[in-house]
Amino acid sequence: MTVSASELARRLGEHAEAVCREYLSNGHRSGNYWMVGDVRNTRGRSMHVRLKAVGGKAAGKWVDESSGEYGDLLDVIEQSCGLVDFREVADEARRFLSMPLPPPQPLGAQYQSAATRGSPDAARRLFAMSQPIAGTLAERYLAGRGILLSPRERALRFHPGCYYRDFMTGETRTLPALIAAVTSFDGQITGLQRTWLDPSGQGKAQLADPRRSLGHLLGNAIWLGLEPGAPAPVVAAGEGFETMASLRALMPALPVAAATSANHLAGLTFPPGCRRLYIAADADAAGRHGIERLSQRAGEAGILALVLRPQLGDFNDDLRHLGQAHLAASLSGQLVPEDARRFLPPG
């Protein structure tokens, strides 16, 4: 008999603390909650998991106060393990429930999660199952945002039927997706970002969260144009993939990195030989911490950090609404003169 997602989540909730110790091993217990950085098992305190049912509120439910994400323990298994197919999530949950449950450990006890160890493998597996973007819905999606990239960009792939799980209902469906590899500067895939697309070609899929990442992201990024292991004296970095892909489309000789979040931007690992780092800002203040921290780290490493600022909300907005020529003119006054001559298209 097939056990439903809700039944699996309920059974996991009966052993919520044991689940957290297995899959969220970088956290700790605080009263009736397990505290951790996020559902991917990052260190921190912004996510809390209810360990015992209280006042009709079920055990195993969690909320991330920083991102606004929420869900149940099946989501914890999915995200911390980097699993893609819900069948794999259900199999992992059944495997856990069939094991003898470990005795309570002292508060603060740490051990490495097997789920975390598997995340890069899951990312590499999904990337290998995907195809180059040339002629696909992913290429059409990027072109619709004014982003025209070389088909030789190794970091980008397309998957015609990538699994998406609704955190609220537990239901899964398959949708086309743009797959972007997160790599270290030596080219090793450590994670990836999935952007689910509307099958009709009308932009992103109509989902609450059409973009999700998995794997080991801290220190790594979606690198476009970086030759693995080669010196990179001048690079650009920012949070969003489309922001950085817009700069890459305008300046195809400039290696760029999309770190996927402000925290990951702050912790970006510098490629070898880097002397100048351009940091792409958005118009809002949400990513200010990441920019300031990355600038500080660059200075400590002897790298000149310069912030590039868009005219509108971000550089993709500039590219789409103001045009390539206007964006190039705006950047020419922000780049070091020799970089402007080298990277920008002739005026």
C-alpha cells in the first residue's frame, strides 16, 4: 500500500527531534524547537522546527524567518539531501523511519549529515540529465529578457521535465527548467539553481517560488566565462543570475559570478590571480550586507573592489528597458578606463 506524503510527514513529525539531528545536524535544540540557519542545513538560527505538537500545531512544521519559507519534514529531507525526484524523498523518509531511532544526544552535539554529503552528487546528477540550452525553452526565456549568450556557456542547461514539489500541499509536478550549475572556481559542480519555466514560453512558471537552489553554495557561484583553474585578473560578481547574465551578454570577455543570495555573495571565493572585482548592486538595499562584506574581504586579500550601480532596479531591467547602448554608456563611467576599453562594445 502506498503511503501518502501527508502520512509520511506525520510519521516523521512523531520523531521530529531525531529527524532534525539527522538532516539538520548544524542546528541545536532550544526548548520545543530545533534552531538552524535554513532548510539546507546552514549554520544559524533563522529557521525553527517545532519538535512537539502544541495547541493543535503539528510537530515537524518549520518556518524560516529570514526567507519566509515554511514546510514539513519531507521538505527538510528534500532540501538538505539535494533530492530532485519526490520518489527519492519518500524512499529516504521510509529508510529513516525503518531505522532504530538514535538516543537523545547532548545539546550542541554535532555530526556530519549524510544528506549534506550527498547534495553535490544530486546536483551533478541532475545537471548530467539535462541538455544544452541551444534551441530550447531556456534559450527562449533568456532571449525574452534580453540575454543573448553564447551556446558554449558550460554552466547552463535545460531540463524538459524537472520535478517541482509544492511545499504547502506536498504535490509534485514536472515542468521545464533552466538549470544553472554552481561551481567552484576550478570548475567542480557543487550545486545548482533551477528556474522553472512556463511551458507556453511566457517567462517563469506560475509558482510561489519558481527558483530554488540545492547543493553546497557557500563560496561558490554560477560562473559564466571563467576558465577552470585559469588566472582571472578581472571579474564581476553579484547576487542574481539574470543580473550577472545581463552583464555577461554585454561584456562577453568578462567572467561573471552569480552567487544566488546576499549571504553567498559575501562569502564568494576569489579566483586565482584576481586583482579587480566589480560588484553588481541592485537598486534596493536588500543586498547591502553582502556587498559590504565582499568588499571588505576583497580589500583584505589585496583586491580592488568597485561597485557597479544600475539605473533602474537591476542590470537586467537596464538591459531590457533602456537598451544595450544605454547600459554600455552607463557602465563606461563606472569601469576602470582600461577595462571599459577591453570589455565594453565599441561606442
